[in-house]
Amino acid sequence: MTHKICIIGAGASGLTAAKTLHENAITFDWFEMGSGIGGLWHYNNDNGCSAAYDSLHIDTSKDRMAFSDFPMPEDFPNYPHHSQVLEYFERYAEHFGLISLVCFRTRVNHVEPLLDGGYKVSTENLDSGIRKTNTYTAVLVCNGHHWQPKMPNFPGKFDGETIHSCQYRNPDDFKNKNVLILGVGNSGVDIACDVAPVAAQTFLASRRGAHVIPRYLLGRPTDKWTTPFFSRFPFCVQQVLFSLLVWLSRGRQSSTVMPVPPTRILTEHPTLSTELLPLVKAGKVIPKPAVERLNRSEIIFTDSSRETVDVLICATGYQICFPFLSDDLISTTENRIDLYGKVVHPDHPGLYFIGLIQPLGAIMPLAELQAKWVAGLISGRLNLPTYDKMIRAIINDQTALANRYVSSTRHTIQVDFFPYKRWLECQLRRTKV
């Protein structure tokens, strides 16, 4: 049977999806809004969807983020800069002959299922304005989930400047200003550390604080401690061992004024930073509780304290969004999307999502395995369980997430790197008899 597949997006997930289909001789069209590959890691990407800032480094080590058949250059640092990550993807694309396969500057406007199977996909060239419609056996959604900002809504009015972290590029615009960063995820903490040396004062607000974990534990990149062997321990044992490593490496977080969350370590996505706690100790970054309301030039917090602020930077996360899929087709309310194995939609055969995960580790190797799984399903070499079994698996997965993680839209697509990797490898062995 001949298949014609549609791939949406040429970031990391789109690259490995295209490479995998290409080597399996599966025909596809591949669309990217920007004029180059790299997605999030293409700084100032003209597709308008990159949140990368000048100082951004990846927060997983280079060996853990590399694709299985294309290692990162040995001369790259353990945590590469965004320009080096893009260089790696460009080398990968060149090595496997992928660049000529991309339809650049082409936006997918609409994906619609057909009654007899397959999908009708409408596209538009952003330079010429030419619109086309084609039909495909399957659609691989690889457009990422760190580009549609989620903004808070506080009572009152703020007279200063408000931006989302995705608009932040460098600290130059914040010299001698009072800056409040809202959110203690990786972006919020990075930006606070970036701004602190030049701002008049830097505040960092959060509802419950975060476990701030150094990028190196006892001299090794942090994710090098989460090995396949380590991942097989009971979760409570992993917590104890990891907490001990963190304590030996950075001491007690409670020795600073940085709030320690009421939750135990590994029950929310980790915040990696070596710079934050020293800046907090030095008074360069001042932690604050949640914002209660806005009062012109002041921000009033839940502990009744107030600060005069010039700029509010909202590092408040992203809304999972597929503008080319109708809400009736795919719901992403509260960032929840019910997929079997984080990839397959049981109600829409042939609609696959690659890289729609938030791992404790790197996305890239897992997206590669997802792409191999999907290629096997498309070719008919692999099979899926029954519909009822897929629904039960989705319910069990959502229950497990709710039991482990803090209730938040941040944790709806969370996975543990090695357990999920083993699960995907198991799916690759589900060949049809």
C-alpha cells in the first residue's frame, strides 16, 4: 500500500520524524513556517515561535540529548549554548540529506479528517500567498509545545511593562530597572540570573517555591545520575538517593531565603540552576510569594508586602496549541490531551504527535523512538492494542501523573526518561504476526 504522509514542523521532532520516514521509504510532504530548521533552537526564528534568549543553554547534557546515530561534537560543552544546539541540528539535517525535503515558509492552516480515512491538509506559502490542499494517509504533528504563551490574570492595573518570557532576549533593556520575574521554572530562573547583574533590583515570585538543583552533582552533569539502573529503583528510593546527591552538592536550600516547596523532590519538573542560590544569598535576587494584585506601579503579594516594579516578566509557561486542528477534533483544555503512549489519538487513526512530552531528561532521543514507532505503524509492520486497551492505558497514565506530580498544567505531558524509553522500545517489538 502506498502512503503519503504530512509532517508539520522542522524542529527537533520534525527532523527525526522526516529522517525516519525517509529511511523507511515512506513518502511525505514536510511543512515549516520558518525559513530554516531548528524550531525553538533557531534564535529569532522567523516562524515567530522561538522563545530562545541570548544566554540560553540546554538544561540536559549533550550526550543525553543527542540522537542515537549522530553524536554531538566532542568539543561542545556539557550544556551547549542554543547556537550550538542549532548547529548540531543543521549538521544532522545535512548528514541525512533532509534540507531539500522541507517546504519552508509554508504554514499549515487546517487539518481535517476525511470520512473514508486519511486527512485533508490546507497549506499556505507565506511569501507567495499560494494556497494548496492535499490529502494524506497520516499526519505527524511536530510543532512543539513551547511557543503559545500562557499569561496570568491578576486583579488591578499595572502601569509598567509586561512581557512573557518568550519575548525576552537579553538583559540590556532592563538596566537600572526594578524587575519582577513571575515563575520559578527553568526559564524564569535563567532570566532572573541574567537580569540580576544589571537591574536595580530583581524579584522572583512563585506560589510555592521550587527545589533548585545544580547543573552538576558531585562534578557530573545532573542527568548523568539518572541512569537506567537508577530508574528501576522504587520511586521513594529514587527520591532519597537524589535528595542526598543534591544536598551533598549544594547544601540545604533552607540556608538561603529561597522558599523550599512543601512537596518532595521529583514530584514536579526540576528547576536546574547553579547561579540562583548564590545570587539569592547575595541579595541580588529577592524571592517573593505569589502576586495578589496589581496597583499601578506596585505589585502587592500574598504576604501583604509590596514592591515598586518597572517590568513584569511572566515565566508562566505555555498553552499546548494546534491552530490547524479544530477544538472539536482535538481538545487541549488545561493542557491535557489524551494520547496512547503520548503519541496516538485513539479516536483519530493516522493522527500522531511527536515530541509532545516533558521528560525528566531530553526530548530528542524519545522523539526519535516515537518516530520509529509511528513509521512501523504506518508501514503496517507494527500494531496497536485494541481501542479499549488504549483508553484504559490513557486513564492509568493520567492517574499515575496525578498521584505523583503537583497538580498543574505543567505536568500533563510529563514522562520519566528511561521508563518511557523502555516502553517505546517495547512497542517497537509489537510486530504483526
